Amino acid sequence: MLMRHIKAAAGFTLIEMVVTMTIFSILAALTVPTMKLWIMNSKVRAAADSLQNGLRQAQAESLRRSRQVVFALTNSTTPSSGTFTAAANGSYWAVAFIPAMTDGTETATFVESGELGATNGNVHVTGPAEICFNSVGRLVTNTNTGVAGGTCAVPTATTTGTPPRWVYQVQLSGADHSMQVEVSLGGQVHMCDPTQTLSGTNPYGC
């Protein structure tokens, strides 16, 4: 006698599909806030990296050309045009050579620029409008930088604590992580986590 075997059709039942979609929805609901927070923290880090790179570029140019260089924050969207105004807490940064002549016959010469909060989800950077490096890469006072909007000063223990340093805070509303970029009197640039303490075993602290 010929026996016929009927194979059950492969696939999901309606109940299995509903259960699967419910589990998927729960997992997605748990993952989305974490992913959003990670993205915001990444934007803070990207802006801090850009700021650190700009400051190091300014110091490197001062050493390479053996002349004073100014690093400035600005809200100008086209600092590469060479005509920008320094602004504390600006969304862009720019580096320029300081005029050798102080009689107004020479203007600051643009070197390089970068973006901070403008393209990183409105990351907020707080810090001095201008910082100047002298020909040996150290911070220096200069009241005639050739860039409108500010002058350069050096940090003191009275104004910035010990050791004296300029501090840039990098923050974004909604992020649970902020960054800090510090510039010492000797010109050293250090990016750190303000929630941690700098020590011999923790170079990432402030």
C-alpha cells in the first residue's frame, strides 16, 4: 500500500509573528535612547578633537615659521576668506600669522580653519576668543593680533587656577559627557575628561 507523507508548510503562524514583533519593538525602544546618547557624545568628542587639532596647528606654525601666531574662535562661516572676527564661544576656529608691523600696514595672514559646533549638532564651546603663541610655541600677550574682536592674554593662577592654563569647555545639551581642552603657559595642549582627575595613572583626567 502506497503511503503518502504530507509535509507541513514552513513559515510563521500569526501568533509567532505577533510575539516576534512585540519582542523586536521592546528591544528597539531600549536601544534608541542609548544610540541617541552615543551619537550626542560622539559629536562632543568630534568638536573637542577639532578644537585640539586647531590649537596644535597654531603652535606648530609658530615654531615652524618662528613668528607669532593667533588661534581664534569665530562665528564667521568663511574664516578662510581672511576677514573674520574673533568671538568667545564661537562655532569655528581659525589660525593666522600675526602682522610683524604694528602700524596697521599689515593684516593677519590666514593659515587654516575648522568647524566646531556648526556641524556637530550645535555643540557649545566656551573659552577665550584668542590665544597667541610666540616664536618658541609659548603663550604670549598681544593686543594687536590683526584679528578684530579680541586680544591675547596669558593665564594666571589668580584667573585660571593652578597650574595656570586656558580652558575650553565642550558641551552639548542632552549629552551625558563633556570634554575639556586646556592650553598651558608653555603651549602644551591637553584634551581631557572634566569628570576625572589627572594623575600618573590617568592621563585622560583634567
